[in-house]
Amino acid sequence: MRIAAHPILDPLPEVESVTFRFDGRDVEGREGEPLAVALLAAGVRVFRTMPRFGDARGGYCMVGRCADCMVFVDGVPGVRACVTPVR
């Protein structure tokens, strides 16, 4: 689901691929891109669920202002996926 060729923008520069695990599955991303972008490109729309009622949460503002995209990264809770680079 990643845009590889765009009629106006230049082609994406060559960047190393990085594989990481999210909810037990391997996801491939481009090094340095936000986690949320890699997840969305892999077809993942739900990053977490709310503890009380299980409501699905994904990207909302995508600029690090809200809390909808918070995930665990290397065991650290509350990491915003929209501004955290893939490494």
C-alpha cells in the first residue's frame, strides 16, 4: 500500500528496509520513516485499543499532539508512533 511512483513528486530515495515486529507479525518499513507510516503502508489501521471498552485507535493528528497512536516500543509504553522513526 506504499506509493512508489507519484506523478508530481520525485521517486522515493533508496533507503534501507528495516523489519520490526508489531502485534506478533513482522512489518517492513523504511529506515527513518515514522512507525505509523510503516504500519499504515503494511495495512495496519489499529495501533492499539482502549482498555475500558476496547475501542480501536490508530493515527489521528499524525503530528505528535494527540494520544491515539501510542504504542509500546522496546517495552516502553506511551510512545507516539507518528513521530518515532523506524530503526
